[in-house]
Amino acid sequence: MTRTKIDVGFGDTRTTIEVDLPESEPRPWDARAELAVVGRELPRIDGALKVSGRARYTFDISLPRMLHAAVLRASLPAATIKSISLAKAEKRPGVVGVLALVKPGDRVLFAGQDVAAVAASRPELARDALAYVEVEYEAAPFVVDVVTAAKATAPRVHQGNVAERQTEGDEPGTGRGGTAEGNVRPMPVSQRGNVDAALKKAAVVHEAEYITQVQTHSALETHGIIVAWRGDDAMDVWCSTQGTFSVRDELAQIFGLDPRNVEVVSDYVGGGFGAKFGASAPGTRLGFVAGELARTTGRPVKLMCDRHEEQVCTGNRPDSFQRLRVGVDATGRLVGIHAKSLGTAGIGTGAGIGRNAFGVYTRCPNVRVEASDVFTNCGPATAMRAPGHPQGAFALELALDELAAKAKLDPLRLRIDHDEHPVRRWQAEEGAKRFGWTAARKRSADQRARNTRLRRGVGMAASIWGDFGRGGAAQVTCRIARDGRVTVENGVQDIGTGIGTVMAQVAAEVLLLDPRAITVRIGHTAYGPSVGSGGSTTTSSVTPAVRNAVEKAKIELIAVAAAQLGAKPSQVVWGAGGTVTTAAGKTLSFAALCKKLPAEEILATGSRARTYGHHPASFMGEPMQQIAGVQFAEVEVDTWTGVVRPVRVLAIHDAGRIMNRLTARSQVNGGIILGTSYALLEERVMDRDFGRMLNPNLESYKIAGPRDIPDIEVVLTDVYAGNNSTGAIGIGEPATIPTAAAIACAVFDALGVPVRSLPITPAKVLAALGKVPGKGTPT
Amino acid sequence: MASSTLTRRGLLRGVGTATVVTSCVRKPNDGKSDHPPITNVHTPAEIGPEPTSVSFTLDGKPAIVQVEPRVTLLEALRLDLDVTGPKLVCDRGACGACTVMVDGVPRNACMMLAHDVAGANVTTVAALGTPEALSELQAAFVRHDALQCGFCTSGMLVSCAALLQRRGPTRNKLTAEEVEDAIAGNLCRCGTYPHVVAAVLETAGAPPPTSRRGEA
């Protein structure tokens, strides 16, 4: 370890901190580093293949003799299997293999659970054959809504204890719930101070219930996998995944294989929002089904979920019923925040409400956040883009706005005064100016006073996330060949974030080459260990490993140059285009230098060091940076129809040193659009009488289209946190946390009454305005 | 094309697979039809359920494929012709990822049967340009980062190319709203819409969106 001084800071602030660097670590790109390629708006390097339809996703892969599998799913939400017979299905045209996934006596826990599978020569023949699987069920009582399920009299969903399923999509440090009582299973409580006592003494207290819905990931490419055995102890696998190695490990475990004998390819992934980890999905054993059918038939098997399956059994964001209590003292100081939530992750676990209530307004001395899973006979939830956070942010931020209104405080001031994160405070101040906050609030008040039909409103909410980048997890190889080709290799998958492009930029920066000249090889377990794309860790974990590998290769190149030019390595100057020069004026182009390599290739590997430090704020007391972000939203509400139109969103986020401003902006755009869709449109609807999802598709499960979204302005505030050799931090998740909250606050500003339930539909708006007889309060 | 609407798989789905399966007398599925290739949707023909040939023009080249009459255009393209630009996402005309042009009109390939395009001109994203020689529109998509995971991109591009074609010489008057209308049937989960609009307007030579959509 070497104690090294590095410059850190944000905006106009600069400080020097000391960090311990491993001996092999290059000097970090700190606040002083001026970079030519990293940070630039570089279009993604696989763009041409994607826009010409040539990029082959898992769904597009076809192998010789390949069979197509289809899975029969339970039609009842709770039942016991009496009998199952595949005899008739096996004889159907085109069917080559069948597989029972339940046996008599097994319990069905949700409608959509695996029952049986077939493999046939064409997908439609496989689906046809499913109609000939004979299953007898004995129906059992079930429950699909949280409120009923939480009652002592409700049917028990699980018999016995429930194992938590944690993936790389989950936020590190979460989980570890307690024992269930009935269907209710508490999660660890976060608290400081004494919130009950504080709220008893508070001058103004606001208390209300806030509800969020179940949201499905709805990645466009459904979950899918292709398994081709190589003999009986090895397999080749293609998978639409956020973690190539998680696929490998699950299959190796299921089939008792050496993980080295399982090669997983994921060249292109049609979207991943937290549900694509492992060879299977949370509610269906896709990896086992494809692998087992491939084993028994001796042919490659492809298993792609259809949209219905994707909606019911591949994960979702849990709902929440949150009781919030917040209070201020007579001077307007926030004295207590209490959030208590029940939510359902279906038959699974993880219906938390994130870190906002505990971690953002840290000047509030008394906080308690409690959440419990309530088991229901619904498909299991799993991590979804910032698990828990959008739910928690929505309830907290709207409750704070309601409290501010009651206590006659400025909601923006209330937030800034209680937030200790210097970057977020700065973002809020700057954002308010840029957004025209004060004038907009005045206009809302004026329209409310005049009781206009169309009302504008504005709201603001905060984002909190950590730099979860992992040391040593990614091993990157840099190859430099005699023909001058530079290749960087790592097994990481690109789910659409553009990690491959950023890898090229980092390599190009080190060698001062054109990033388009760098060959990037990713999406294959053979290319070396890497992280799953969850927790916004990919850029922070992989880019430092790329840099360190290329720096090592460069040292070797400089040694070759020194020998060629008759100088010491320290006298060789590396210049633009990779041209090397000595003090004596001797020079060698990059191409000429590579020709002199003693072996046909230089091969150097690099990994990321443990996070060195963090500045200016830590995440939840952990030794890692806390990422900051704020979003301001403006809406227009039609008080006659109840329709909410998102007008504009200003998003100000930091993600350490931005690696590529174009792709980073796309991430933020995406977070806002997903958040807007969550705020106004999306909702899984369960039929209480039959226990099935009523909208398992993309026409009645609404996701935002091009006319449903606000104008988006993105401001990326570089923060030099001193965390790793590139300074990168992820942005995928923090960008979606505050959007729904900000929109809900804006609706409250427009109407003067809150809509405390997502999605904010016209019906809920009209009810809140007292325009639905028997519902809500009149204005 | 009036008769083709009656044979759409959508109708079969509405009736329910079980009813269809039980009400049809199925011949062995791998049997070959001796029916000559269907080259025109107006040809009187009684075919099926066994695979029967249908011919059409695909990305400028003649294509012939032998499929059951119930097979959708999308499945015929992807499974039988290995043309995988058009994607299967919702399988019921809600998302537009399978959009192709049929005689110049953008259509959801999942909502048509392969036999519906007998004799027609089918254009997929592959015909717009190759990775080595991208069309102006494709290049603008890349420049504006109008794609992230890329799974909606093929359909999005076909809808936008059809819009530009439709507008011809008046394309430079296009507005952001018109582009949004053209892609209203194309869903994207990553959040590329603003960049798609910017890419199309730039290609059209129209003024950029007036609202603030980029990084300040």
C-alpha cells in the first residue's frame, strides 16, 4: 500500500485527501486529471449492429437440431396436485421430450407456477402439446391482496419457513428478515433516536397512509435460455441475463457440473431491470427445464418465456401500504420520521421501502423505518431498479410536502435544511434556480386560488444510492497484438447501459488511441470473471479493472519502446495516437512499436482495487460514496377529467466521474421514463376471485409510450469522490428513485389535495378532488 | 385484404386455442402440401393445416417459405427465414417491436399470418442499411443514442423510416409531435423516446424539438 494524495471535490470545491493504494495501482483519475476520451459523448460501439438488426440476442439464436420448450403453468393460485400425466402430450406432433415439474402431493402457491414442460421441433407445437398435459388439482383457499393476507384469519401461503432469494440485483446489506407470523414477516428495523417521544412533543404532526402498486419489469426481451450439452459433463449456454456468471453457477449447481465446464454467452440483452439473474427467474425454473430437456433429448433446447409468463412469474416490484408519521417543532425543525409498511413480494421476500426515509434527511434526529413482507399467492417479486426506494421515496416526499403545507413551511427549504449531503444540497439549490421553482410555486397557488380547470404544479424529491462497486470482482484482460490490435476482454454483459463502449473509452484514454480502434469482447464467461449488472455496480467495478489492465500492458510496451529506442523506460514519453518519443527525439509510431513485440501478443490482466475512499459523503455509514440526486417535476392536471400530464422533469444527478455523457444521460432519461410510467400508468391487477393477474400483457399493463412522458432535462454533476482508479460510480438505479415522488408532490401542489396512491389515475384524482360521490374530500 | 382480417391469428386466439385444437381434424403436421406456392392473397386456395408454401418479396429478394397457415409473418421470418431483426415482444400488436413494412405500410408482423403477405413486398430493418453502410436514419439513431438495449430498435426504425418515406419532400416540416405519433405504437422500456425523436428530426432536416430534452 502506498499513501497517496488525491484531489477530490464537486462543483467549485476541491480538497486533497489521502488514500492507500495497492502497489500496482496507477495514479487515480482524480479531480486534477484531464481526460480526452473518458467523459466524452461517444456513441455506443455496438450501435451499428443494433440499428441494422444484426445484433443477435438470445431470442435470435438458433442452433442445429434445436428444440423449443414450453412450460405449462398452474391455472389456480393455491392447490394440491392430485395427479399429472404427460402420456398424451408426449405423443403430440413434433414433441421430442416431456418433463413433469410437479408430482402428486406438491402444493401450488400461485397461478403461473411451473407444472410441466415439453420440447418440440417448433414453438407452436410445444405450446399445442401443453394442452394435452393432464393435471388434476385440488383447489385450496388463497389470498392475493396484502390487506386480507395480513389478517390472522387469512389462508396461510407458506407452510414452514421461507428462504430468502438474494441476487446481485439486491442492494448490498439488505435482507435478513425474521420469522413469519401468519403471512407477515418483519424485516430488520432501521432506527435512530426515539421517534414516538419526538412526535408526541412535535408542534405539527402529519400522519397518513400511502399506497404503491406492484410493478413488473417488462423488459422487452423476455427471460430465456438455450442449453446445449457437450457430452455429459459440459454445456454451452446462451441466456438473456444481467449476470453471465450467475447463470453459469446456477446451472453448475443444478446439474452437478464443474463451473468451468459451463460456458455462458450473452452477446446482447434485450433489457434488464433487476429480474435477470441466474439461469432461472424467481418464479420459474427455466435453467433446470432447458437443461434437463436438453439432457434427456440429447438436443439443444431453447426456452423463451412468452409475455404472459414474463408478467406472472419472472419477478416484480412489490407493492406497499405505508403509514407515515412526520412532525416538526415550533421552529420548523423536522423532529421525527416514522414509516411502517406492509407489502407483498408474492410468495417471495423483499417488500422493503428503501433508504430514503432513513438516509436522506439525516438532520432529523428521530427516525424509525419498519417494513414487513406479507405473503400472498402471487408470483414472487425480485429486485427491480433500486429495490424499495421509489416506493419509500414516494411516501416520504409526499408526506413531507403535506407536513410543510400544514406547518406553512417551504417544502424545498425543509428538505435542504435537513439534508447533510453537500452535493445534494447544492443540486437542490442549483436545481431550484434552473427549474424556476419559486415562480412555479406561485403560479400553482394562483391557479388553485382561482380554481382553474387546468392546474400546473411542481414537486421535488431526492435520490440516495451507494457506490457498490466491488474490488477484485472483475478481472479484465488487455491484449495488444503485433498488428496493433488492442483488445479488452471481460465476461461482463451489456444490458443496454453501454458498458462495452465505456470499456473502449477507458482503454483508449490510457493508450491515447481512438476508442473506435479498441476491440471489446464481453458477454462470455470465458472472457474472465465479472460482476452482475445489479446494484448499479457495473461501471464502478469494471472500468477500474480495464484501466489497470491496459496500464500494465502499456508499461510492457514502454519497455519494448525503450529497448528499441536505446533509452530508459522513464525517458520514453507516450503521446497522442500511442506514438512514443524519447528526450533525444527518437520516435516510434504505435503500429511500428507493436511490430517489435517479442511475443505475438502482450497479455496483461487487471482488477479493481478495493474502494479507496469516499468524498464528500458516505452511504449509510459504510466506507463508500453516497451518490446524490434530485429531480424536479412539473405536471398539468385537468380537474375535470382527472388526467395528469407530466410536463417536464429536471434531473440533477451525480455518478462520480461520468465516463460517457451520452450513455449516462440515456440512463437518466430511462430512469425518469420508468419512474413516470410507475407514477401514472403501471399496475399489476390481480383478480381477487380467481387469483390470477388480469393484465398479463403489454396492452392493459400500460407502460409509458412516447406521448406519455415529460420533457426531460438532465444535468450530470461530476463528483470526484476518490473511490477508484477511474472515479466511476453507477447511475442506473438512482435515476429512477425520485421521479414518482416528485410527480406525486407536483400533483399535490396543483390540486392542493394529495393523491396518496400510485399510479395516479384520473379516477384517483377525481376522488381526491371530491368529484366522485362518496369518495375523497371536497376541495 | 378484407378476407385476410378474418384469418388473423388474433381471431383464433379470441376463440381460444382449446376450441380450435378440438374442432380441427389435424393431419400429421410434418406432412407436405402438394399445393403450389401461394403467390397472391387473392388466389382461391383451400390449404392447411399442413405447411404450404407462400412466396413474397423480402428485403428486395424473392422469398419462399413453407409454413402452416396459422404461422404468423413474424414467426415465419424469425424461425423459417432466420430474419431476426423484427423482435417478438408482446405477440399481440401492443408494442411494435416486430414492425415491418408491407407494401410500404408499417405493420405488426405478429398480427399477420405469413400467408397474408403472399405476393407482397416485405421490408425489415435489415433493408434500411448494413452495419458497414448505415442509412442516414440509422446513423442518426446511433449518434443520438436512440437505442439502449436495442430490442425495440428494429421496429422503431421501421416506423420512423415509413414516416420519412410517407412525408417525402415535406419531411423537413416534421414536428416532434408527428414523430411521436408515428412511434406511438412502439414501446421502449429503456427510455429512448426523446433521442428517437431527435434522430428522426435531424434526419428529416426539420428543426430540433423546441422543448428541452437534452443535457443542459
